[in-house]
Amino acid sequence: MSDTASANGAASSASDTSFFGHPKGLAVLFFAEMWERFSFYGMRALLVLYLTQHFLFSDNESQGIYAAYASLVYLMPLIGGVIADRYLGPRKAVLIGAAFLVLGHFGMAFEGSGSKQYVTVGGVEREIIGEGRGENRRLFIDYEGERRSVGFEAVGEGDAAETYIQIIDHKGTPESADDEVLASVAPAEYQLDTKREAPFVSILFLSLSLITVGVGFLKANISTIVGALYEPTDPRRDSGFTIFYMGINLGSLLATILCAWLGTQFGWAYGFGLAGFGMLAGLITFIVGKPWLEGRGEPKTPVKISWEAITWIGGAVALMPIYFLLRNDAIVSTALTFGAPAIFAGMLIYALVAFKAEERSRMIVAILLTAFSVVFWMLFEQAGSSLTLYASRNSDLTVFGDFKLTAASTNFFNPALIVLLAPVFAWGWTALEKRGLNPPVPVKFGLALLQVGLGFLVLVWGANAFAAEKEVDGQMVVLVPLIWLFLAYLLHTTGEICLSPVGLSMITKLSAPKVVGLMMGVWFLSSSLAHTLAGIIAKQTSSETVGGVVVDSARQLQTYTEVFQSIGLIGIGVGVLVLVLSPFLTKGMAGVK
């Protein structure tokens, strides 16, 4: 680009106030990202329920798949960012990513008839039929030529307890004391067998692979284009990113209400299909709005057609290893659990050896803050796995009267609270800054960890003090009032607001100029590790299921409270440690705010 063109671009950027005082290109990116997040979070709200209830994967398998998927989603932007920087430019990378995402999200809507589970008793095999989704799922069986309900009875206590399958004849409507248990079968007397539709299982993993590749190309690069709309000295730059961030949360808020509701009330395909249409809307917005970007996001030199073709082909080829890793989540978990900490240690040694004085101290603080962020996100990201299943199994989803949320819809608490509270926090930090009381970044990290840990302890308190048995379709379940799950999300969200907005910004400010890109990679790697560790934690909450329904509600709640109490204490303990270290960390930042 010539100096004249560059100058004209700067003038154009400064004079363009078409979108609430910002360049009109921001409107394109706002709505493109809004619809992309709509599709992503819509699918995320349903995924674990879909895996456990439609494909009948066990809790362990489902939460392992989810963790591997989320981990890879945060790893792939490293590759997508490098390709965009060196060859394609951010705009073409976003376009390619969006196309992969559309295919992936629509692929999720091809669900088949679902897996089938059979119980064999005395040599006779009968199908267990599951109907409904989420907390409304019910089980039936063909018993002596008639359709009967399936229930469960826990016999014994603690580790010695066994789950008996009951065949129930409901004689009243609604169920009454006249209900009759026609058969009660001990575990030693029955055998369960699950049969899955192999083609649709393959479509599931291929769709997740397409989404993973798509996010890799889109996630980091669309933010790069936002930055390119403004000159470095443009005072609108920070507020532009704030508007863009609101688009992200608006998309996730709408998705966790609409996609979650459609998916659980009318069928998985409806929820995933709506997510697909959301992504298609984002792609169309990005294509139609290209002129408004005025060349932002284009490569420094013209892209050869061959490089663009190679990228499309490379993305398609990448589907194969990602597909393999998603089906073998233990490989992802093992590699990240051991590999990521080794990389952190290596970076710390590198910082000590390669840098001096203030540059070295800043690098050390950046690495330590990144490590502490792993603890926060591994607890926070229980939202998409264990907390969604908790909502489905042990949370009374009644809001008032007959109005109830779905388990998947409880994911909307976080984005709704972000939209409501982020401006309040922004105003509060500004007001404190004027008075010289704005906490330094390490203190905000410590507060974030305290809040995410406290959120789990509040959930445990609610479960211990207010859990109650309730009869649902003749089956006794133990439920906790919804307010306690809401309060946990409230504390997790206020913690997120303390940490997330400043985290990535601080990494760029604290890192030595020659390794900023490398440190950004380490930051994304930390998010990937956090999701892997979150999956390991979520697996500890696993329970025995039949037909996607938990067989012992009371034991399941006990498992949740034990795990949530442990990780809550970990969050608070690490938070206290960060607060104790904060004076030293703040000093090590050497004046960076």
C-alpha cells in the first residue's frame, strides 16, 4: 500500500462515524461475530445433554468428548492466526472459518433416530425407550405386550448401594398411590447393551471437527480486523472493542435462550438447526458487508490463488486428525496435562535467562498470571458440562408458578449477567481509578478466583440445606431450588468480569516485544489446558445412567456436592495465594497498568 493510500485510509477511518460514532465496518463485524457466537453457544448449551441422552454416551465419555472439543477449539486459533498473518490476511481467514462453521453446525442437525439401549433379563431382551429431552426425559419398556414406565430404586447405602430397575404400572393420572411395581430387577439379574447408529455417530464427530477448524480460522482473526478499523492513536479504539464484546454476549444470550429451548422442547435438530442458520446469517453478513471494511483485514501483499486453495485443502485435511482426537479424548487430555505445564516451566526458565531487569520481571508476572488463569477457567468452564447436567438432574428449574427453565437454558445466566453487570463494573473501575483506588491486575485475578470458588461453595450450601425429594412421574428425585444455581453463576460471572477483560490485554503489555506472539500462543494454550482440566473435574461428577437418565438422584447430588466443595476450596485457596502475592506481582509489573 502506498503512503498516499495509507494516509487516505487513516483519514477515512477517522471521519467514519456511521455506526454509533464508529466506522461502519464495526457493524459488519459486530453482527458477524454476534451470529457466530449465537451458533457456537447454542450448540454448546445442548452438547452434553445431546451426547448423554441421544447417543447414550456415558457421563465419562460425554464429558471427555466435550473437554477434548473445547480444548482443541482453543488450540486451533494459534494455527489459524499464523496462516492469516503470513499468507491470507484476516478477512479471508474469517471467510474460510465461517464456511467450515456453517457446515459443522448444520451437520449437527443430522441426528438419526438415536442410540438404543436394551435390557436383558432371564434371556429376554427388551428395548428401553427414552422420550423427552433434558430434565423432561422419561423411560419406558415393552412389558408383556404393554408399554410401562421404567423407574429405579436404590437398595443399600454408600458404596454398597445397588440400583434396581423397576417396571411401573401407572394406574392414575397423574400418578397416584395406586401405581404398581410390576417387577424389580437387581443388577445381578440384568444386562444393559447400547447400540448406536455408526453413520450418525461419524456425522457427529465430523461436525465437531468442522466447527473446531472453523473456530480456528475465525476466532482470533475477526478481532484482528476490529483493531484494523482504527489507527493506533484513535481514542475510539477501546470503546469499539467494548461494542464488539457486547455483540459476543448478545449472541450467546440469544442462543442459550432460543437454541436451548427449541432443542430440548421440540427436538435436538431444531436447536442445532437454528444454530446453523445463525452461523449462515453471520457468513452472509460478512460477505455482503465486505465494502464497509474498506480493505481492512487484507494481506500486506496480494494473495496467490494457490495459497488460498492450499488453505481450503489444508483445513479439510486437518479434519482427519481432529476427528481422531475427538474420538480418543484421552490423548488430548494426556498431552495437554503434561505438555502445557512443561511449556509454562520452559517459558519461565527462558524469561529468567533471556531477559534482564524490568523486562524479565514483567515476563515472569505475565507467565504467573497466565498460570493462575488456568485455575479460574478450569472451574468456570464447568458450565458447559457438569453444571448443565446438574441443572438437568438435581435442580428444580421452576422460576414461578408453572413457568420453568430448561436445563440447557440455565446457560443463559452468564451472558445475561455479563450484559447487565459489565457496564456497572466498567463504571466502577473508572470511578475507583479517579480516586486512586482501582485495584491492580493481580488483585483482580485474586478476587476472580475467590468468587469462582465461592460460587461452588454457595451451590453446595444450597444443596445441603435446601435439597428436597420430589415425585416426578412416579420417580423420587432430589432437587435443589434454582436460586442456588443462579447465585453460583452470579459469582462466576462477577469473577469473569474481574479477570477476562484485563487478562489478554495485560499479556500483550507485559510481554517483551520480541515474544508477544509467542506469549499470546501461551495464553491460548492456557485456555486449552483449562478446558482439559475442567473435563477431568467433570468426570469426577459422573453417575450411572440408563437411557440417558441418572438412576440414583440422591447419590448423584451427593457426588456433585463433594466435587463442588473440593474445587470451591481450591478456587478460594488459590485466590488467597494470589492476593498474598499481589504486592510482589504488582511491583514486578514495573509500572504497567
